[in-house]
Amino acid sequence: MNPGDTLEPKSFTVTRADLVAYADASGDHNPIHQDEEVARSVGLPGVIAHGMYTLALVGRAVAEWTGGAEVVDLGAKFTSPVVVPAEGGAEVVVGGTVKSVADGLATLALEVTCEGRKVLGMPKAVVRA
Amino acid sequence: MPVDPSLVGREFPAPAPLTVTPERVGAFASAVGHPGQDVPPTFPIVLAFDAMQAFLDAEQIDLHRIVHGEQRFAYARPLVPGDELSATLTVTGLRQIGGADIIATTSEITDATGAVVCTGKATLVHSSATEAAR
């Protein structure tokens, strides 16, 4: 990896069934990720993906780009919800560039969108290069 | 009801340690589609979530009024099957914006020797008012 390299965008479809499976695997059974009525009752536009599910997709994209490089830092702000419809799914796209490579570490500057809208703020991953 | 400001500095341990078993990792990796055999980097959220739930239970905060605002992990080393992990959440900050509490937390995740393997920093947004739309 070299600074300026483009990381080929990865597209992931998120369905309600994915959110159920993620709730079981992670232990996060917050009903805003399952139940339309509860989600709307707290001011959300509908059922939303776990922020950590979207961040896990970032981790997945990083593993695919780097062939499973060791991750040293990973994080983001959950600035805009990924609304997941009851039928079909939401399309999350993870792309980015290699921002810098120094001291054996590569910093990836990422962009994560859903329906063309950024859903993560300052998503960043640092991997051992 | 706003969150009690005297919370800042208080610690909330996860009720039980978590053993990183191949089954547990496999279920998590499969749910997020993670490739390969490595432990997915977001796996420590399982334990950080337990610590957060202990905090919410202690403060009688409803989980459904919480939205995750930010999460960052720093890893001292990769997690491997066989690790026995413990987590302690510390409330590091609290502020109010438009009827919502913005709760800053740090969760330290340690192995059986007490060494820190991962530090998670999370912001939790607690909306006590139903009109707190995003």
C-alpha cells in the first residue's frame, strides 16, 4: 500500500434479517434495530442498522483490501442513520484511500455512504502495513 | 429525565468475563460477513456492550432511548481464541444538547493477565424527550 492508493469501493446490502442475526451475535437487542414503532417513538425515521454493524462492514472491507492486516485503530462517528426497510435492504458502500504510511502503519481515510449520503463521520482505520 | 451529572468518573464493570471461543467468533464473523479466520476488529463490542448495559441498568436508563453516537477502538494486540476478556466502562464526560444527554465513555478491555488488549471510546446519545428527532 502506498499513500494516495485508492481502495476499491465495496458494496454491502443490509437487511432486517442481517440486523436480527447481528443482534443475536453481538448481544445488542436494542429494539430500535428491529421494531419500527419503537424506532419512531424515539424520533428515528424507521428501523436503523446498529452503528456497530456499519462499523463491522468497515472492518470487513479493510480485511478484504489488506488481506487481513492487523488492525491497530478503528472508529467513526455515527452521523447519519442507515435506515433499513422491511423489504429489500439498504446499500452501504465503503471506499477510501491510503492516507499515509509511516513507521509500519498505514492510515486509511474512508468514506461510507448509504443511498449516496455519508453515514459515518471521520471513519478511520490504521493497519500494520 | 436528564442523566445525573455526578456520574462522571464512575466505573461500571461488565458483569462477567467473556471467553473468546471459536464458536462465538464464528457467529459474530458470520453475522457481519467477515472474511478469514481472524477475530473481527469490532468483536470487543460484545463485552463493551455488557459494560454499557451494566451502566444503563444501574442508572435505570432504557436501552431504546440510547443511540450510539461514536465508537473508536485502539488495539494493543489482536484478539485470539482462548482470550478471557474483562471490561470496565468509565463515564468520562456528560453534556446536554437539545434535550439529549451526550455521554462519553471509555471501556478498557483486559485479558486474564490484566493487560489491556483494547480500549474502546464511545459516545452514547440518550434522548429523554420523544421529540428528540435526528
